[in-house]
Amino acid sequence: MNQSPSATPSISPTSWPVPQEVTPDVEGPTVAVRENVEKSANWFFWIAALSIVNSLIVLSGASWTFIFGLVFTQFVDVLIGQFKLTGVAATVCIVINATAIVIFCGLGYFARRCQIWAFIVGLILYLMDALLALLIGDFMLLAFHAFVIFKLSGGIVALRSNR
């Protein structure tokens, strides 16, 4: 059973199809845009981290806090401290604070991945938190919120400039 070379099909690398480069319809963000978006998105993580620090300060019995973080979590912390909440009530307050902190971490995660909706939702939530600062009349806290709102809006501006 001797086969001639012409009867055997040839499989050589030269007969393989050449892969074509596929380019997406929408280009990703440039390096400069990505850097600006990440700098802006990092503020969500700062808000969350500083809210944790403020909660630990208040729950340790101190009567002072930083102007950084969420007014909402500080309000919940004051409820625990002022009314000496224990048991289920204290647990509910801690879960509420943890939920707010996780939400801001999640927004930071998605914002760093250039999701504009995360910046919009985060800005709305932080604006509502700024209204709490206005209601209690803490203008130093309100000024810091205005600064962070400016920094967060930089992510939206950077993403829109990429379109």
C-alpha cells in the first residue's frame, strides 16, 4: 500500500487562513482619559474609607470626627452614641452604615472601569449627602462636599471628552 505524494492531502502552515485583526466599533478610552477617570473614581474609595474611620472614631466614644466621609454615616453613628443603642438597633445601624460604604466602594469599582452611570449615581448620592450637611448647617463639611463633587464630575467630563 504505497501512496503517492499527490494522493495525500497536504496540511502545511502556508495553507492555513490568515487571522484578520478585528477592531471594535467603539474605541476604548485613551491613556490620558483613563488616568483622569481613575483619579476621579478613587474619590469613591476615599469617601468609603474615611466614613469607616469616622464611624470608628465615634463608636470609640470620641466627640470629634473628620470633615471627610459621609454625613449620612456620621448621623447614624451619632444615633448609636447618643441613644446608647445596643443589640438589634445597633446592629441595624451598623448594617446601614456598611451598606452605604459598600455602595460607594461598588461605585468606585465601576467608575474605574469607565462606567459613566457609576459617576452619575455617585454624584446624586453625594449631592444628597451634601444636602444633609446643609441642613445641619456645617459649612466646612459642605465646602468639602463641593470639592469632592467637583473632583467626581471630572470623571464624567473625561469620559464625555473621549466620545
